[in-house]
Amino acid sequence: MNKIHLISILITLVLIQILGYVSINYLGDYGWSVFLFIPFLIGFLPPYISGKKITITKSMAYRLSFAALGIACLVLLVFAIEGIICLLMASPLLALAVWLGSYIGYKSTGSNFMNSKNTTIILVLLSLGFTGFDYNNKPKDLIPVRTKIIVNAPIEAVWKNVVTFDKINEPTDWIFTTGIAYPTDATIVGKGVGAIRYCNFTTGSFIEPITTWNEPNLLQFDVQEQPIPMNELNPFWNVHPPHLDGYFKSYKGQFKLTKISKNKTELEGTTWYKVDIYPEIYWKGWSNFIVHRIHERVLNHIKYESE
């Protein structure tokens, strides 16, 4: 890699660090800017800058762009800005945006329109547009996640294990080996509406005031407090990126029990939450997947204890 290529990558890294810092630490946004526009710049700038000085091939453009992405990810890890799991979860978005940026950067090297002045103006306008969009488009609606199982036990026995449950065995599900928090047991103080349920996770406790106590059919609760959703993994340091605080928030939940027969009960668990990370359609897929796995861990334990 020659000097021009190194300079193009260095300029790219400096620019994206500034944009990322402003977006996350000043505007408080993990959104289109962080996961699409900044990766697009990582892809676009190295081949564009190098291509204005020397002739590059399409394959060289891709190598430059993905080398910049690799170095950027390493910087996030070394300087304790981010952890491995969230980088892996974001990697499909990052790779797609970098590839698109690299292709456009390569194509624009021969374009008279994409001169330095026009490029600067376009990038500034896009930066303002993406950060403004993130800042003014916060999630408004709660996202429900429902999970059902059939328990071969009387509804009264299932209800008893819904309200509180003993220590659950260590998980075998791979998702919980990544540092993502998982439930261990549940306790309750009081009985009926106003009682406080504690659903204990590996990172702390969900504090859940009971709002509906319709024994043995329906238990509903709000979420008054919740722990961080995961312990991030980093090979160099203990890290606590900002997205662990308040970007995934559970608001309420319920257990619904339906008697099918004397010794058969349908048990449904529901969680309502918001995820303040964009694109929502992408991150909602991850969060729904994880919440379902958490539900399954609890419901299967209730099923085992009840049967």
C-alpha cells in the first residue's frame, strides 16, 4: 500500500471519528448516520481520494475501503469505544454501506462533476441531513414481542410458577454466551396489584410493579427500572458504550394463561419495548430475536417446574 493510499485512509478515519463523536456523544444518536452514512464514507473516501491522484482498479478500491473499515473497527476496540458483539451485529449493515460507498467512490474518480469542491458540499449536506433525520425521528410506538408454549399441567400450578420461579439452570443457548443478559430467577414482594416483582438477570434486576393480578389468568406489570442489556466483550478493556444505557428500554410485560383442559395450559409471555437505534427495521429484528430467546428461557423453565 503506497503513501497516497495510506493518506486517503488516514483522512477517512479522522473525518469519521469526528462525525461519530458528534452523532453519539453530542446528539445522542445511534442511527442512520452511524450505521449507514459513516460506513458509506469509509467506503467512498479512500478510493475517491486515491483515485484523484493515481489510477486505481475496482478491486483496489474495494481493498482500500474494507481496509479502512477494518482499521476503524480496530480503533473502536483498542480505544474502548465499542465491543465485539455489537460490531458483529452491525457488520451486515456496515459491509453493505462500505461496498456501496467504495463502488461510487471508484466510479466518481473519472467524473468531472465530482470535483473536490462539489464533493465537500455534498458530504456536508449529507452529514447534516442524516444527523438531523436521526435527531428528529425518535421511536414513538411500543414494539410487542409475544411467545407461547403449551404446559401439560393445571393452570393453577402454572400460575404459581409464573409469579415467582427458582434459579434457572445455566443457559445452553449460544446467544447468552456473548454477554447478552439473561434471566436467572424471579421473586415478589407482596401480592396483588401494587406488589413488586423482581425478575433477576445476570446484569441486574428488572423492577416490575404489578398492575393486573387476575389469578390464575393474567399477570401484568410495568417496568420501573431495568439493568443494562448486556456486558460488552472487548479483547483489550472493559467497555461500556453509550448504547447500553437507555437505547433498548422495556416498558411493560405480561403473562397470559389460558386453560385448555384440566391438565393443559397455554402460557403466553409478552414484552413491550422501544429500541432507539436506527434503521429500526434492522435493529428490531435483532432485539425481537433476543427477547424471544429470553421468553423461551423463562417459559420453558416454568413449563419444567409446573410439569
